[in-house]
Amino acid sequence: MNDQSCALLMRAENIRLSVLDQSPIRQGGTPADALSETIRLAQYAEQLGYHRYWLAEHHGTPSLAGASPEIMVTRVAAATNSIRVGSGGVMLSHYSPYKVAENFQLLETMFPGRIDLGIGRAPGSDQRTNQALAYGSQIGIEYFPNKIADLAAFQHDTLTADHSFAGVKATPATTGHPPLWLLGSSDYSAAYAAHFGNAFSFAHFITAHGGDMIVKAYRDQFKPSDMLREPKANLGVFILCADTEEQARRLASSRELARLWRDRGRTVPLPPVEEAMAYEYTDAERRHLMHYRDRNIIGTPEQVREQLVELSTRYGLDEFVVLTICYDFADRVRSYALLAEAFDLKPQN
């Protein structure tokens, strides 16, 4: 084995894998099915040796059931024993930082040392649904940086004396605090995370190009905080792993067709593979799909492992938060199992 192969092997051995779950709903299934599968998948992920399990937030869509990550964090943490559980993430632009701080201090009280607080600035919805979420509030997205600062201050009881909410304390009081992660796919999110001294999770599955430079800028601009002394980052990636590349791409066809329909204004549950494979794409639609394929890692365990090691080297990161969506739940579990085997994950205590 040459020096380069040894270096790649050592990097692969140091890679940590986690899960991002959007609770996808398939045609013929129900939201209750999707949420039940989220619980089961979290239990499998813990048994396989995944490090974190993050729950996403989406609103007003019939294809994703995860509208409230706080509730799902509670349910997943209660159904597991050791895996870290968190939001991936709470869309803070919609909510009161004080309420979010209290929700996660309550979670930390119930599941000490296992909770992550991931926040984002994207709406997680269409424009009208976004307006419904903000009903009664005059605070716009331009206040998002203020909300980040206030959330951390409520978490750690560090509001300044001249703050309008000075003296207000988030309860219940906790001895520990969930780590604060800022999730994003742009240099804006990276800049906020660096400025406030937060951990940063870059969504490669949303924006594949230029992400390595965004993560580098986060590291270069990072300002130590009471929460985090050094920059800390991971990468959110879409992966579909199967025994053969042909099978993996076949399974991926359901999500590809669903994404195409969504971009055409048709938001429906995930179609079955047979329907997706039979769909007759136009040349324009095929070109449109290529935009998404650049963000996805699809193939055999060996192919996926090679691409993740390359991303780990390029980004200088050792943790990936893996999103996997396909029509059949058994295929989804199989994908995570093959990936865990490829990286020789070990179950946690």
C-alpha cells in the first residue's frame, strides 16, 4: 500500500457519520407512516453506530411530515439511548428566540448531554406559508442576526443590562446547554456562524459548488465564543447506497422525479420507482435534473466511500450528516446499513 492509499485509509477511519431525516411521505403512505419510519430509522442508526440524528423542519408540503423538529427530537430521543438527537434545524426566522431556548433547555433537562440545537434562516416553506408562520409578527428576516445573538444569550443567561429583556431567564435552568449549530448553504450563514462563534453545518445537498470555500471562510473568520473556542463544522450530504450502481440510481429515480415536479409547482408524495422509471423526460427536464445530480452521491458502498473521503479531504471535515430518501423504507435502511459497513461504524453504548 502506497503513502497516498494509507493517508486515504486513515482519513476514512476518522470520518464520523450522522443522519438528517426529513420524514419523507411516499405515494400510498401517510404522514403517520413517515413519522413511524423516522423513529424506526433512528433506532437502526443508533444500532449501526451513527453519531447524531437530526430532524428537519418543513411546512405546507404533502411530501415531508417533519413540521416540528422539537416534537420529533423528543420522540426520537425517548426511543433511543445514546445517539445525539437534534434539530436540523429550527427555522429561527419564524420564532421567538426565548421560546426556542426554553424548548431546548427542557429537552436538555430530559435527555442531558444528548441534544443538539441546529438553527437555520431559510423559510422551509413557500412564501404564503411563510407569512402564515409569521402571523402577528412584524419582525422580518433582517433581524435574523439579532435572533441568533438573543438565542445564545437566553441559553447562557448572558443578556446585557441594557437589553430590552434584561432579567428574563429561560427555564428550566440546566447545568449543560445544547451546542448551537447554524445550518446553511450560503456564505451569509457561514459568516453569521463565524461572527457569533457557532458551529456550522454546510448543506452540500442544496449547494454543491463553492462549498469548500464557504467552509474555509467560516474557519478563517471564526471568532471564539463562550460556547465554542475553535471552529467546528460538518457537511450535509445526500447519499443513496445500494449493492450495485444501477440499483442505486434506480432507487434515486423516485426523488429525482419528485424534485422535478416540485420545481414545476406540483408538490406530491414520493412516487414509486416504477412510475419514476417509466416517466418520459424531455431534453429540457433532463438538463434540469443534472443540476441536482451534481449534489448527490449515488452508487455502491465503495463508490460512495471514495467520494466521501474526497469530500473530507477537500473540505477538511471529518463528519457528514447523511440525508437518504427513496420510495421503499427497507431500501432506505439498507442504504444507511451499507454506508455504515463501508466505514466500519461501531454501535455506541
